[in-house]
Amino acid sequence: MRKLKLDELNRPSVEEFKNQDKLPIVVVLDNVRSLHNVGSAFRTADGFAVDALYLCGITAQPPHREIEKTALGATQSIDWQYFANVADAVADLKENGYQIIAIEQAENSISLLDFEPKKDQKFALFFGNEVNGVSEEVMKQIDTCIEIPQFGTKHSFNIVISTGIVLWDFFSKLNK
């Protein structure tokens, strides 16, 4: 077996990517502290070709060297917006017909294993701060909450691991 070279991967250019069909998802980072996590979220969003990334509150914005370390150019391909107040992001998404979903451990959350996204729906997936999770302000406005099953001793996954798990699940379910 031979590993493929970069020029054999047949990846779209940034312009081609901007014009291709996207997964009907906006990934929302709610007060994410780590610039490396922000950059990795851009790269993961690019990998699954999501509609956009919303950065809220204290979440850092491009251009920034520490974001680019992990984004590897994905800040150029992914459409993104910054909202100083996360409530403004929620209002924008609701106005544009997105289902508001927190990825969080909460009462009455739905296991990711059991959640079935509807193919005619648009989704806004909220991922929270590395310590405090999705803000209470957002939790009061969500349509539903999805929880990633965990089987070890730790209380949570890193935000970017959670983003990758959830986007893969949505991608695979929406592309059946």
C-alpha cells in the first residue's frame, strides 16, 4: 500500500470549495478560549464542508498566527462571522431557519446515537467553552440538546474532538 501524495487527493481549490454544495450546518463556538481549538474547528469545518462557522464572545478571530497553526488555511475556505454577543448569533440563526442544537451534557439531552437529523433541515451546532460548556444564555434558547456518549472516567471530550464526532455523525446520517 502506498500513501497518496497531496496532488493525488483531488481536493477542490478555495474558489471551487466556496461554490460547492455544503452540509447544512453552522458550527458555533460559544466563548472558546483556545486559539488552537478555534483553528482546529476551522479545519474540521472545512473537512466536512459545512456552511459556516460562527465565533462568539471571547472566541478569537482570524487573522491570528495561533489560529492558523492548526487551521492550515481553512480560515480562507470557511465562511465565518463574529458575534460579540452569542444571543445575536442565536437570533440570526433562528431568523434564517436553523434548528438550534447545543452539544452538551444536560437534562433530557438526546444521545447522538439516537438523534436523526432531517434532510430538509438546517442545523446550528453550539459547542461551548472548554471549562463551562455551552452558556446558560444559549441553553435557554435551544431547540434540542445532543450528548455524545462517553464510557471512560473523564467528564468530557475536547471541543474539537466533539466537533469532529458530531460532524461525522451528521455527515454520515445526512448522506445515507
